[in-house]
Amino acid sequence: MQVRVKLFAAAREIVGHGEVAIELKEGSTVGDLMEGIFGRYPALKEMAGALVFAVNRELAERSMDLQDGDEVGVIPPVSGGTDV
Amino acid sequence: MYEVTEKPLSLEGVVSAITRRTCGAVATFVGIVREFSRGRQISYLEYEAYPEMAIAKMRQIEGEIREKWEIEQIAIHHRVGRLGIGEASVVIAVAAAHRQPALEACTYAIERLKQIVPIWKKEVSPDGSYWVGMGS
């Protein structure tokens, strides 16, 4: 199966793309996907502790099962608005 | 009434869009790009969003607000792309029958926006650029 991974901000700059397609075995979880992405982009692993993942635009635990066609967002710490 | 846009934001447009005859108060918040941040002079900011999820999270904030306060309408518009000093990055407006819920809900909306809405900013200064929130 294949999932679409969307990357933003610092994560997007490290990977060099805003979106990548990743092939996964059936039954893969968010955690499996993370390991696959970190294997492919080692620099991303350095910020692993700061990242959260969203599946189809909802925050997801590492144990969540992925389905073919899922959209997975890689979300660095957010900083919208202004520092006031 | 949610928007993530590259176009300049209009406070007046947002206020007039949400005001109804039943509203006695509209509370607003405008976030502005400031010249100095954490001791560094800022040249400009780059905002980036996950637009579809940002809109979904803005709706979630509205749901949370409606559980706590009696409001009529809320609008949140966030700008993305390159913003210069003095430009508005976010406009929030809350219309209600009375001032107290409007003011409190407006404060709540900007605090929650900064916690859960997937929007990021990069500070570009003469000595380099930094994504805010990453290890700072």
C-alpha cells in the first residue's frame, strides 16, 4: 500500500519536498512509517522528538494502523500568530 | 469563517462579515509582525500552513468556544507567505450579544491557535533564519 506524506516547515526543508509517496507493507502503523522516513532522511531523525503525526488531518498515535491512500502530515511544533 | 490566505488581511472586512443585528460586541485580535524577536532584528517572516488541517483545527476551536461562551459568530483569518514588519499575520474576531463572552472567547481563540493550529513561521534576520518553535 502507499501513503502520501506531507511535510512542513523545518521537516519540509530537511526532506527537500513538501510531499512524498511512501510504500508500506499492509498492516503498517504510524510508527513503522516514521522508522521508514527516518531511514530515508536521517537528518529528520534528529528532530524526531519534536514531531507529531497527523493521519487524514487528525493527530495520531504511533500505534495507529495506516490504510492505502492515507494522508500523513509530519507536524513540527506550531508557531502561528505572533509572540505577544 | 476561516481562511488561510496569501493575501493581506482586512480587519474591517472580517468584522463586517460576522456582525449581526443581534450582536452588541465584537472583540478582535490582530497579530502583527514585530521588528525584534528574542533579541534579533527581523528582516521578514515566512509563514507556512497545512491549510486543510489548519481550517479543521480552527473549527475545533470554535466548537470549544461554543461550549464555554454564548457567542454569535467567530472568524479566524491567518496569512501565509512572506510578511514584512508591521503586516498582520492573523485576525480573529468574535461577535456576541455581550462584551464579556466576546472578549474572553477572543483571548481563548488566539491562545488555542498558537497551541493546535498547524501554522509555522520562520524568522529571517540578517544573521540567518530560524523556524520558531524548533528547540527554542
